[in-house]
Amino acid sequence: MLGFKKVPGVLHPNQFRVNEAWIAFKLNGSPIHTEADGDFDFVALMDAASCFILSTAPVPASAAEPCNMESKRLLKQGRAHKQELPRSLFIPTDQPAKFLAAEAERQGIAVIRVPEDQLLLFIGEAREGFRERFGAGGAQ
């Protein structure tokens, strides 16, 4: 079993240095429908200090989480920005992410599962921007 860590209290971007911690989260509230390829969710990696989106990946809604290959790609794209990986990766406790968590730990990143409400200060604006751009899951 993966050694998830728990963090008490409320998190804030000023608690982190750039690239010290990343956050993996689902950008959309409901799946985005495409005529050609079906329904997708979008998973994002964000730097906790700057709230900069490092990488995104479409995930078939039926899959619930990025596969192992997609998880490796997300981390590789995130690393490309500063040529290093973070010490920690925060993932909401209710978000399926076993492949991403396993790959992060394999690469030496501590995986920390926290309730999503502790991450809303970080991810809320990104979700709102995504919702404004793509709507609540209409046909694209």
C-alpha cells in the first residue's frame, strides 16, 4: 500500500515555495462531451505556491483517473517547467489517482491526500476559468 501522508489545518499558497509542492485535481465538475470521442474529464497539475497550471490531461470519463502512461506524462510535463520535481504532491482524498500517486512516489515525491475543501483556495479560480471556457459539460 502507498504511504500517503495527511496534513492538518488549512493550506495556503504562501506556505510553499515555487515547485515545492504540486496539486493534482480534476478541472471540470461534470464530463465534457465530444461528438467524436465521448465524455472526458480533465486532470491538472498545479504548482501550490504560484497556482500555475503545469500540465493537463484529458481522461475518458469512464476511466475515472489517468492511466499509468498519462500519469508519467503529467509529471514529465510538470517537471519541464523548472527541470525538477516537487517534494510533495497533494491529491484530494475523494479523487481516484492510484496510478498518479504510485508514479509520483516511484519518482520520490511524497503523496499527501487531503480533503478537497483544503485545496479550493488553490484550485477554485482554475476551475472557474475552465467552466467559463468549456461550460458545464456541453458538446464540444
